[in-house]
Amino acid sequence: MKKVLTLMVAVASLTLSASSLDDFADLNGSLNIAGGTAHIKCEKQAIKNIMKKYPNISITIAGGGSGIGIKQVSSGIIDLANSGRQPTEVEIEKGDLKLFRFAIDGIGIIVNPQNPISNLTTQQLQKIFSGEIKNYKHFSANSALINLYTRDQSSATRKVFWKKALEKSDIAKTARVVSSNSAMKTVIKNDRNAIGIISLGLVDKNVKLISVNGVHPTLENVKNGSYNVSRGLFLLSSGEPKPLAKAFIKYMRSKEGSKIVSKNGFLATDE
């Protein structure tokens, strides 16, 4: 419990801090980031800004899922992990993890734009994702087999969706597994009968968002609490972050960073 309280204080202190690209002026070296894939979109823009001004700084970013990121930062393979969920107490203790939230994200259910369904209840979602219901004829005049897609076990997108949208009901073992939010968007775009889950920050015209219990998954509804399938986006370090990692965290939490976060379809933590 004491460890969790320490992490909350660390988050609060960064929330009140000001930061800009000038904080990188006396720094050099490399920073390796990996883990959750929802983060990549906005962090790439931040990295571009930093490396353009300071060529002596090298920052790499990779996916793999939140669970992979947590394991890698805990073992010292990477400097910062992206996570779309809070680590467990066991993970915190094992990796001496420090947690820094910089954005809030929603998780939406998506189908192909040609799919006529627009709303599903929690019970209907549970039956679809458990494999109990296998045909769209139960929800519309469209009689077609449901092609179910999900994320892998290390994905925080999957874990949050399972907990908040499915209320911890089963996900069918026959569901097709994809490795990232971007990959999910691609398969849904190319499969008329597909249904899957995605970070709201990656939604575009190539996929169609489905309302849940009559509530549409928008950032405004995430913000006002009417759509609760949401989560924080976190950066994690093992122990106190090193200078370059600390500067990056502060930048993502700054006014400049918040603009990048908002521009890329997420809620900044001060919104």
C-alpha cells in the first residue's frame, strides 16, 4: 500500500511541473521505450520534436503490448514502458515500478463501416465475445457469420475491455488474435463481418464505432463518465527515471505534450 501511495505522489508532482523542449538541452544519449501500442501515435510526434531539435538524442519506440513492456522495463531491457493499465502490486514490487499517467483513453467496439449494427448491450457483447452468438441476424436483418477479433493476452486494451465492457465474462478461444491497435483497425477495415476492439485514439473513417447500452464511445462521454470503458495511458520506469527518461515524462505531461495528446485523439490528464 505504501508503494502505491508513493506512485500516486510521483504522478501528482509531475502533473504540477512545467516542461518544454529546453529541458533536453543539456542531455544526450539514448532512450528506449516499448509496450502498449495505443501510446505510439502521440509519442512518435513528441519524439520527432525532441530529436529534430537535439540530434544528439536518440529515442526509439516499439509495441509488444503493455504486459511485455512491464516485463522489459522491470528487467532493464528498456528505459520506459508504455502501459494502458496500472501494473499489479506484484508487478510494482518485482520491478520497483514508478507510474506516470499522461493521457486518458477510451476503448471502443468497432465493426466494418458496411455493417448495419450501431448499438449493442452489455449482454449482447458478452454473448458475441464468448462465442455464444455467432451470427449478426440476432441484431439486424444482416445474416452473416460474425468474425470475432481480439488482442493478445499481454494487451491492456484487451484486459480493460474484458473487465469494464464484458464485466469479466469469457472471450472465446476461437477469436482471432491481432498484435496491435493498428493491426486491429486494418483487419476490421478489410473484413465486412468483423468485430473487434480498439483505442479511441486510433479510430478513423475506416472503421465504425458501436454504442454500448445506447452510449456512444466519444472522448466527451469518456470525460463526463457516461462511457466507462476507459483507462489511463502510463509511462513506467524501474526505480526513479534517469534524466533523459524523466525529461521525456515531463514533456508528455507538459502543455506542449498535452497539445500533442489532444491532437492525436486522447484526453490530456489536465482536461
